[in-house]
Amino acid sequence: MTAAVAELEDGLGTLAGTGNLLRFQLRRSRLYLLGWLAGLAGGTWLVAQSFPGLYPDAAGREAYALTVNTPAMRSMTGPETYIEAYGASTGAMFAHQMILWTGTLTAVMFLLLVTRLTRADEETSRSEVFRANPIGRRADLAAALLLAGLAAVALGALMALAVAALPGGQDGSAILFGLAHTAIAVLFAGVAAVTAQLASFASTANGLAFAVIGWSAFTAGVGNAQENWAVWLSPVGWAQETFVYTPDQRWWPLAFAGIVAVLTVWLAFALVTHRDFGQGMMAARLGRAEAKPGLNSATALTFRLTKGVFWAGIITMLLLGAAYGSVLGGADDMLEGLSETERAVLERGGSSIEENITATFVALNGLFASLFGLLIVGRARKEETQGRGELIAAGAVPRSGWPGSYLPAALWAATAATVVAGVFLGLGGASSLGDGSYFATGLWASLLQLPAVWALTAFAFAAFAWLPRLGWLRWLAWVWLFIVLYFATLLELPEWAQAVSPFHHLAAYPAEDVDWLSAALVTAAALALAALGYAGARRRDLSFN
């Protein structure tokens, strides 16, 4: 630290200029915040409105409770305490099925926000422009966290309003539901603030923070499935443990989130003064003096640059596939206590309950695996706008080599993640069911999702090629596909709305026979989107800064 900077910070403090930066960051992020807040609160409101109509009487809710009180279903929903309150409270039924998902999306929103305003700004030298003015060293971090705090309070208020009309709540249930999301938001804002100090690049910082989200979802799922202490290792699990809308409703589990949030914010502020500007606490590994022979093309370089996302996808889907497979052994418990009619619904088409659950699991795995393909497509836009791609494009490289090489890299990552998920779903299912033949069933069912994974990834590339400034389109598509897959029946979506999803057109194997014609048509759609993307990449101007 120079004498001039030390004198400035002694006079103004390391937080000097925070107010001005906060106003600027709010203006920069207004569309991001409005989109996320409207999506989370609006989606929650739509689902909350549909619940009373779908299950209007206690008898129907109690019958449904029998179908979800299994390890497999609890891993995707929440603790058994909610299930016991289904008959008395529609709100308990809603909270049980929603908090895991809305809490995870809240975490994603806030980690991306904080990383964007801290580490990404340093990486792109935007923070260097800020620091040319008389501001303190901690001002940009403080502004980012203050903005995240304001957004967290706004999200909590909107979520409380979204569920205010749900019947069957206790005193303050809606407020507690909103406060649970505020707690998750503040905690993951703190986590992102720490990872932004540790990593030298925004992608690495996001990867570390996403690992925490994965850990949170994984431990919550395992803890709820096995009804053990693992749920207390999960920030999202703390929100679930409030038992909101049940007779056992309690507020104190959120104190854990508050304590961790304070500790992470304190740690982030401590680290920011112990590192060089533009660098992270984790030293970057020195590269080779000469490139490997395999790095003799733009495509090979793209695969090398996206290796981190690739391995993040492999590890994530390995854990997810194993977790889903491990709970299949309890699927038969779902049928206990059901009438013959209810058994017939769950064993539709002559298929077993294990086959129906497998069909749902592999579709979810395919959708989650496609996330890593979308992340790689987004990396192409980042390389373009930050100027690094200009160094590659300046050479004798065709557009199919750069930025076109990001499509095969994205397809490879998404495909490998899907296959790994299928392998470990098959292994976990074979172990939990005690049936070695299930391995082939689980793997084959996963492979049949690949046409839809390719179609979604190719759509993201086409959107990047033709509409590069609208990067949110690929995330809008992914969110809509998730809604169709998970909430179509609940929201009573019309057929045309569901038909947008490529997963909707694939047979629900092994519950249904393979529909080879539909698989071929979805694959053809993926090829057409890929061709459209390459045409756009050749025609448009590249925007180097």
C-alpha cells in the first residue's frame, strides 16, 4: 500500500465512497434484480395459488402424504414433519415441496450477484476505474453486500406476500417463509464474497460458490431421506427445519444462517486487505513454458479453457446420480397404505413404482447436466466481450473454430455429465434395490435423455450466435424446461406450453417403451439448431472490447 493510499484511507476510511458505489451498482443491476425477484416471487405465487384447488380437502392431502413419505420423495422435498401436517395445512404441503427448490434458486441469484459486482469487476478492470476516485479499499465489497442485503429483504417481503393467502398457517407463517429466503440470500451473499477473495477469476469464484450450493442441496437431500443429522449441515436445510406452516413451526434454525452470514462477511472484509488488487488469495498455478502438442488449434484451446466446468459437471452429476440411486430402494414403501385405485395411478401402464421414479430422476439428471453445457456457451460470450477471443480470432481461424468450438465443448461436457449421472444412478439403484440388472436400466434410461440435452445446448449456442446480447435467453429456456418437468401437472400447463420442452417429447423410459421416432426428431431438432448457430456465428460481427 503506497503512502498516498494509506493517507487517503486514514482520512476517509476503507469504506469511503460506499454510498456512491451502492447507487451505481443498484442502477447497473436493476434489470438483473427485477428479473430474479419477479421470477422467484411470481413463480412462488403461481404455485401457491394452484395448491388449494388441487387438494381442497384434508382427505385428499392425507392420501397424497402417503405417496411422498418415502426416502426417495423426501430427498426431493423435505422433512417428515411437514408430511404429518398435510391434512391440517395446505401451507405445510406447499412449503414441504417448495423450500428446497426456491431456496436453491435464491442461493444462485445472490452468489451470481455478489461475484458480478466484486471479482468480475476486478477481472474486467472496471474496479480499477472505480478506484481512480477517492474511495476506500473495502468500498466496492461493502456496496455489493449492502445491495445484496437490500435485495434479500425485498425478496423476503415478496415471498411472504406470495404465500400470504395460503390456508392452514400458524401465526406469522408467511413472514417466516419470507424470512427463510432472506436468510439463505444473505448467507450465500457472504459465501460469494469469500470466494471472490479466494479466486482470481469470476468463473473460479462462482465454481467454488456453486460447490457450496451443491453441498447444501446434497446434505439436505440425504438428511431428509434418512431423517438424520446431515440436514443440519445444509443452509437450505436450516430453512426447511423451521417447519413453517406446521404446528411445530419454529424460528430459531435461521439463527444458524445469521451466524454463518456474519462470519463469512467478516472473513471477506478481512481477506480483501490481505491480497493484491486483481489477484485472489489462491495463487494461480504457473503454466507450462511451451504448450502441449494437443493445443495446436482453437478447438483444442477451448476444450482446455473449459476443463474446469467439465470436471465440475462430472463431480456434481456423480453425486446427484448416486444420491438418486441410493433412495430407490425405499420406493416400495410409497405403496403401503394406498388404495387399489391409488396404486394403479402410481403403477400406470403396468410399470412399477421404481420405473416411474427412475423416469423422473433421469429427466432431472438430463436437465441438470445441460446446465454445464449452457455455462460453457456463456464462456464464449465472456471471451468475446473481454477481448481475449480477439487474440485467437486474429489468427487464421475459421468461425467454426472460434467461437464455433464452444458448441462441441458444451456438448461434450453435457453429454459426459449425463452419462456419469446414469452410471452412478444405475450403481446406486442396483445396490439399494438389491438387483444388479437395474444398472443397465438406469444407464440406458439416462442415455435416452441425450437428444433433449443436445437440443437445449444447441439452442443456447444458436441464441449466442444470433442474439449475443440476450444471454439470459438460455437461462430463461432452462428455467421454463424445469417448470415443465417439475410443475406442469401442478400448474395445469396446457399441452402447447409443455411441448416447448424437448424432454416432454421423449418416452418416460423405463415406465414407457422407447419411442425411437420422437428421439430421432428431437436429435434432428438439435442438429438444426446447431446448424443455425454456426450460420449465425459466420454472419455476425464479433464484439471485441
